[in-house]
Amino acid sequence: MIAKKVIDTKAEKKWEKMRNSYEYVAARIDSKPKSGRYNIDLIDLVLVSNFKGGYASIAERYENLDVKLKAYTDGIYIIAKSFKRKKLQRLNKAQLNMLCEQAQSFLQLTLSEKTKIDGFGPSNASALLNIYFPDLLPILDRRVLSGAKICVKKNKQGQVTKIERHYKKLIEYVHRRLSKDKRLSIESLDKKLFSIPILEEQKSPTKPRRRNMHHGR
């Protein structure tokens, strides 16, 4: 008998609900004029923040935004110019490495002192990349990393520390999966990974039990 894959139905429903918020951003980007398609503005950030959820909200000083957003616009344009409408699974090794470097540089904008925007972190930046390039770049998310079995470190609140460091591994993982299974898309794989139950990490390594000692479960 083939064992059924365990699905977290609550997480699956959450993914489907969040997808509505995703479509808000996608629709806005699609409505932009061709000449300004890659121009990132405050509304884009707010809609992405709404999609990702969590406690953070965009709180950057308004007068700082224009200069900072120019860097994000440039980052999106660089990826668009390099890959246009290419699909992730069709990239060769050299192209994959270039994509990882450019995507990592884009996430780094959220951490650099000159370009970071209060309330807009690396995970949000990856969501923006995915919305612009749905067939090229995945969304960096703790549930997705867990589903992909990518080892991470978490803080006391259960959040992945330095999550941006795992983006390259996730892109490479998704590239492998899509290359092997032609039926998969980044969107469908994202849903699969997001819906896999997260295994609770033990706070400390387990020690071998002695037979003469009694332990509760």
C-alpha cells in the first residue's frame, strides 16, 4: 500500500485564502503601463505586505521612499532584462547561478542601510519577485522551507532567523522539482510545500534513555 501524504488542511485553506490577496498585487502590476511596469511604488509594498500578513506593516518615512524604491525598481528590471519570460526549469546551471545571485541581491536591498524599508523584509521581497516572475522565482516562506526540508534556525517566536540566506537553496530545490515533474508549476509546488505539516523542533538534542529510568511521554 502507498502511504497517503499528510496535509495540514488548515494551512491549505490559509494558502487558498492568501491567494486572493496575492491576486490584488498581481492585478495591479498587470494594469501598469508597459513603460512603467517595473516601477515599484508604495502601493505595491502595501499590497505585498497585506498578502504576506504577520505583524509587520510598512512604516518607512514617506520622504525616504522615492530614493529607496528606485533601487527596487532597478533590481526588478535587471532580472527582467536577464531572463524575460524564461521558466525556472528551463535554465541551465550557469543561468540558474545568475538568477540566484540577482535574486539574492534583490533581497539584500531589504537589509542594506541605504535601501531597507521599515516593515518590508526579505520574505516580502521574494513575494514581489514571484508576482513579477511567477514562472521563475518562488516565495521564501518558513512553511515552504519546512516542506522542502531545508534546515533552518528559528528564534523563540518560531520565525526563521536570517531567512534570506536560504533563498538560493529554495530556488535550486524548486528548479530540481520542476525539472523532474513537468506537471508542477511554482504555484502548485508552493501550495504543496506550504500545506505540509511543520514538525515541531525539539529545544535540545535528545539523549539516549537508560533502561532503568522512567520517562513520561
